[in-house]
Amino acid sequence: MYNQISANKRNTAILLIVFIAFFLVIGYVFGLIYGEGDEQAAIGLMGIFGIVAMVYAAISYYASGKLTLTIAHAKEVKRSENPTLYRTVENLSIAAGIPTPKIYLIDDTALNAFATGRDPKHAAVAITKGLLDKLEKPELEGVMAHELSHVKNFDIRLQSIVVALVGLIALISDIFLRSMFYGRRSKRRSGGKGGLIILLIGLALAILSPIIAKLMQLAISREREFLADASGAMITRYPEGLARALEKISRDHEPLEVANKATAHLYIENPLRNAHSGMWLNKMFSTHPPVEERIKRLRGMGQ
């Protein structure tokens, strides 16, 4: 378990560093083109990109929790309304060493759950009625421990930063391409071989960077799912509970009606239920690692 947790954290850190470096390179290259080769202008634009990214990430960070719960049509559950669920989350929170988050119920028969909020003190976990009705106690504990691990590991904060970077890269690339086709013609563009090479690199980045950024975001999301699985198993000391819950969730082909592409990465398993999920392209662009691999890793912990 400890080896898996360390490996997942290390992989996430590497991906995030590469992601931020990629973002800054885009800013530098576009700055060179707009600044007609002036390195100071390129560095300045790169700094502006960084500041805008931080502001956007901060806004996403503070607003994402309430927005996600609203989109999911989740209703808060009080202790008196479901003492068993409340006691389960409360006990697991004590074991995880975090405050008990608010608990929400989604009135849907699909099997799923998610965690949201900006930090352990302002967190919430949500579970569908279908999952609550169909899981046995060890399975429910496994799912809730997984979601509490997302809270404890500050995955919501990380995802806010990554989503902000992906959105800004797509926006910047779109602005750059529009300016190339409809806007300004710089001297650098017709000013020698070096300028032409930089321009071609910029065009290639503008076209490919949104795709590359999205793949990086998905890779980070998948690593965090593996980490939450391992961390959740550490909390319950019973990996088999979560493994059995994932088996039940994977056999449920009902899509979660309140989910969408913007919130799909938050759920314990992809709620959109693509019928062609076996295709390699869909696997590449999946928000979650293959459930078979997750179950295999969990059962490997118990050996």
C-alpha cells in the first residue's frame, strides 16, 4: 500500500510539473511571435499567462464545490435522516484524520459517488441512492474511504488548477489561431528563416496544445484515482471492500443523468457510461483508469 501511494504521488508531481512547463513554453513561443523575436516580450507574456492561470484557478477553486453539488442535484443528508450513512462517514473521517464533511444524496438509481470542496474543512461527499441501496457495509465503507481520500489528498485543489490550465491553453490557442488567419501580419513572419521556423512551431503548438493539455489532465486524474484507491484501502484496512464495490459499479450500465463532461472526472467511476469504452481512443481520453486494473491493484494489496 505504501509503495503504491508513494508511486502515485510521484507520478502526479511529475505530470503536474510537465504540465506547468508546457503551459509556460506556449506562453514563451507565442510571446516570441507577437513580440517579433523580442525575448523580453516573450518572458513578459509568459508571466502574464502564469498570473492569469493562478487567478482563474483560484476562482475555480472557491466556486467548484457548490457548483458541482448544484449540477448533481444533490441534497444534504442530516444525521437524523440517515444515521447509518452519517456514522459510517464520521468514523472513516476520524480514521483519516480529517473533519467530517457534509454528506449529500443524489436521487438517482445509477451507482456512483464523488467528493468536492476546496479543502478538508470545506468538503462534501455525495453518493447516489442506487449505490447506497445496493452496497453492503464493507463496500460502502470502501467507497466512502475512497472519496474521503480525495478530500485528504487535496485532489479537488489539484483538479481546479489543472482544469484552469487546460481551459486557458485552449483559449490562448484559439486566440492565436484566429489572429494568424484573420489578424495581424508581423514582420517576423516574412523576415527570414528563423522567424518562419518560430511561426511554424507556434502554429503546431496552437493546434496540438489543447489535445496535449487534455491528455495530461486525464493522466493526472487517473493517477489520483489510483492514489485514492490505495489511500482508501489504508483507511479501512480492507481493500476487498472497495474492490467488490467497484465490481458492482462497473456492472451497472445506467448513465448518471445529472453528470456531464465537466464533472465526470470527480466521480469514483465514469458516470457517462460510453458504450464503446473498450476502444483504445476512448481509453486514452477516459477520465478514469480501467476498473479492472483498479480492482487488480486493490486485491494485490491484500496479498
